[in-house]
Amino acid sequence: MSNLGAEKIKEKSNSIPLYSYKKIKSLRIKKGWIQGVLLTMVLAMLSGLIAVFPVFSVMGVMIISIILGMSWKGLMDIPAGSDIGITFSSKTLLRAGIILMGLRLNIEQIISAGFSIIFIDIVIITFTLLVIMCIGRFFSIDRHLSALIAVGTAVCGAAAIVAVAPLIGAKKELTAISVAFIAIMGTVVTIIYTFLYPVLGLDPYNFGLLTGATLHELAHVIAAAAPGGDISSDTALLVKLGRVGLLIPVAFILAALFNKKHPDAPTQKRKLKDLPIPWFIFGFLLMCLVNTVGILSETITQMLIALSIFLLSMAMAGLGLSVNFLEFKKLNSKVLLTGTIGSTALILLGFLFTKM
């Protein structure tokens, strides 16, 4: 057999395993996605059944979903490769649920509350950034790390951290540490808020104001505000979305401050164009407009609102499945103190707003 013929046979034999490997990998990804989404769906359905009982009704289906997710991860094995499906639920379905929640509001409500909410959000963000970055400087922790914890606490959790990190030239390990801290701290405070709601003495509006102004992630806000009912949830979501909407100017300001100290950093400046825009806010506003105009019937509107609650419950289950308390091992005492003191100061400021 000629060398050319032998090479063709060898090439053909090598191409088959490569094709098979890609096909198997693709099937594994699809299987993992399905397993992850189904797991969050089952946990959300179970949470709905548990929330019916009086003992658990005060917690609400959202918090129960988070707790079930955390319990499952701690006690049971999560199927290999299912992380992709869990992430889909905790991020994509979360945004879909938020968009559909816009059907509970109308444009007049948003306009009437607009100025006061923006004012509160600006004060909250400015205060939190200054306090945490000053505390971080006092404890002599990396200024990039303190900035990431500050923006995650002040604006919108992990999304803000991931958006700002490349703009200020933060290392990947600092980004991971910041995200881990925000995820765990926010989840703990969310659960505490839920149990404290009956004894805080706040009406639904002010409880919504407190949660929307002080909690880290959108998921945390939605879960914590649920025990206060629709008024609490709607208020919390509007306040939080105001903070999310301010991510763009905050990111540009931090990038300018860090680049000013390091003018020879073209990589940081070039990545300004890659800043993610929270497009789902526009979807939320569109649903508010749909509700204002009255395009959909009352029956369809209520069905979509019920769907939004279920999607959000799946997102909360995904959040619980993603919490890893072992990540705290990466945090030294100074970082923990910086983030904890900053979060506590933010909560105290939130309480002050509820009394004004």
C-alpha cells in the first residue's frame, strides 16, 4: 500500500473519534442543562407546596426555594455537568421573571415614584462606595478588592463586580473572591430579613424600600421582599432596578478614578466599550407599558404574573444550589470585616430612609 493510501486511512480513522468526542460532549452539555433546569423546577414546585403550610407561609416560596437549594447542595449530590442548567435558571429565568413582573405595575406608578427612588439610590450607592473603600483602605486590603466588594454591595452584586473588574484592572482571583463574598453575605441577610419582617414594625412599602435599597443581588431583593406582599415586592423591585440602572455611570466613574492613577493602562480603557447594559430593565418597562395600555386581558395577565413567580422560584432554587460556604475559606478576616461593616452600615442607612 502506498504512503498516500496509508495516510488517508489514518486520517479517516482519526476523524471518527474526534467527531464522536464532539457529539458526546454536546450530548453531555444538553443532558447537564436539562438536569439542572429540572432540578430547579422540582425544588420550586416543592417550595410552593411547603409554602402553603402556616408555619412556612411567613417565609414565602422564594426563601423556601433558596433554603431547599442550599440544603440539596449540602446533603445530596448535584448531577455532574448540571451547573449549566442551574446557572440558566438563576440568571436567565431570573431576568425573564423580572420582566414579567412588570405586568403588576403601570407607567404612572413608576413616574410618580421616580424622583424619590433615584434620589435614594444615588445616596445609597455613593454612601456605600465611600464607606467600604475607606474601610478597605483602613485595613490595608487591595484597593481593587475593596472597590469590587463596594460596587457589588452598592449596586447589583455579582453583575456589577464582573462588569467593573476589567475596567479597573482587577485580577481574576480578586473578582472570584468578591463574587463569593457578595453571594454568601447577601443570601444570609436575605434569610435574616425574612424572619425579622414580623418584628421590624415596618409597613409593606417601607419593608420593600429597605430590602430594595440594602440587599446585594436582584434575586436577594425579590426573595426578601416577598413576605410583605405585592406592595413590598413592587417597591423593592423599583428601588433595586434604579440601583441596577446606575451601574453604567458608576462603572465609568470607577474606571476613570483608577485609570487616572494609572494613565499607562490602555487595556482598561479599551474595555469600556464592553460594559454590559442591563437590557432586561427595558423589558420590564415594556411590560409596565403593556399593563398600562391594557392590551392583555385580566386572565392572561394573571397567568403571566403567576408564571413570573414560578420562574423566580426556579431562579431562587438555582441561587441556593450555587451558594458555596466553603468559599469563605478564601477570605481573610480583614476582607470579611470590610464587607460586613460596609453591609451593616448600608442596612442602617436603609432603616434611616424608612423613618424619613
